[in-house]
Amino acid sequence: MLSKAGLAVIDALSTGREVTVAELSTETGHSRAHLYDVLDELLATGLLTEVRGSNNQRRVRVTDHQVVEAYRNLRSKLGHVDWVELLSPATLRVCWFLDEPRRATEIAVRLDITRQGVHNAMTPLKHRAMLSPSGPEYALSSDLLPLLTFARATVRHDHRIRVREIAPSATVEWCDPKRALVRVQTSDDTTALQASSGWELTGLARFQEYGLQFFLAGEPAFWYARDEELTPAEVVCHTLVLDNDSRRISYAMLLIEELNIDRSRLIETARWYNLETAVDSMYRHLREGFETSDDPSISLPSESEYTALKEQYGVA
């Protein structure tokens, strides 16, 4: 996650200036020795670029990276706020979940921290009236969408850097501060992730573990969620995030039936992926009859298509 010193550098350079390390040290209050480490990290991750001035002196400026652009937008919309002082890595992580009203306990579980840790991270936002409390739940105020965008760009950047150190062709399809769903484009990258700690096959490639094996067009998807079990409910959601055409939905429905996945548990999991409506429609399709979905974006199979697929794979 972007450190306080890293954010201070991005803030100082957000206007597009090109400066020396000495100038940055004066402006940010961080020592040159510390800044050299910070700058090396920001350069390596693509947020900064550098040139050599007279006497081979380092001069740095920000790039057009999406994290930088998101911060610039935040500054342009809400420039009266001292974001460097306000935002810590912990606060940025918590902001990810404040797009809608959520309880501190719920966020704590997702981040695997204490409830007090969530409240500590939200305290700077509370003091500046940036949260909209609704009973025991909290969300960012409606005018703070640029902050949510910046927090999410920063988190996605972290995951992108993590996976591309192993698999250069990887793209992040979904993430939150602790978890990431990625695709890769080459067999070498598939092999590299399979051999790496913390990464697991998911989506259709995971179905074979449950006795269902499908032809994969292209490389499999991978899931990063260190120290967490990859559940069948997550696999269903990953399948739908990666592709929600009628064929993939049919495969997900097969897995639901084959494993008798609990409806309430799957819908709770689907909520984090904005898939509650799709999953609820799938269950109604299975339990209450094959009717046309009320949501045109959900491509549910016909009864004959699904029955033929069940027979093909021997799902009772």
C-alpha cells in the first residue's frame, strides 16, 4: 500500500513539476536517505519517472499512472483537505469498503483486523465529517467519490504489482484490499503462479476438484487470498465475474446443484462481487422453475439446455 511518505511525494509532484531529492526533502519533511528508498519504490512501480540534470543530479516527476491521475482528481475536487495528513495505508484500505453503509465489524472481518482497528482507521474521516453514519453503519459522504476512486486505484495497483512480479501478462479482474482475482495470457505465467505460494486456480479450472471438468479456452484464472480457504461459493462467483454468458451461468448452476451449495451463504458471498441479483435468479431458476429473468443482463439457460448439460455431466 502507498506509504505516508509515498503519498507525500505524489502530493508534492501532483502539479506535474520536476524536482530534486533535496527539494522534496524540504517540502515533505522526510530525510533524503528515506526519500531515496521511497523514490526507488515509486519508480519501480511506475508512479514516477526520473531524468538526470546537471552534475548527474536526480530529478523526478509523476507519470500519468491511474493512481496518480486518481490523486490529481481528488486534489482538484477537494483541494482544501490535507490528504497527506489524513490518509494512512489503513485508512485507504477501509475506504475501499465505504461505498455503501457497512458495519465496522463487517469491514474488520474482510480485512482480518480488529473492530477497533477499523474505528481507528476511520477516525480521521469522522473528525472531518466525511462519513455518513446510518445507525451502526458507515459510508463515505456522497461528495467523496474521488476518495473512493483513489483508494480503489491504489489497492488495485498493489495487486497488479504483486502478480506481475510473478506473471507479467496478468490482469486484475476483481480485488479488494486482501484478495485478487486475475487472468494470465501465457502458459509460462500459468506455471509460475501454480508454483507460487498464495495463488490458487479458480473459476472453471477449479471445477475438476468437484468432479466437473470443462474444456478451457485459454489460460485458467487464479485467486489470491493468503491464509483463506477458497470455498465453492467463491468459485461460483469467480466464474461469473470472469464471464456471465448463459454457458458460464449454466456451469455455475451445475456446481451449485452438484455440491448443494447453501443459498444464503452463496448470496452473502455474491454481495461482495455485486452478484446478488444474478445468484438469486439462478436459485429461483433451479428451485422454482425455468422462467425468464426480470434482469435482461442475466443470461439464464433454457430448461432444455440446462437439462441436457446436467445429463452430459451426470449431475442429479
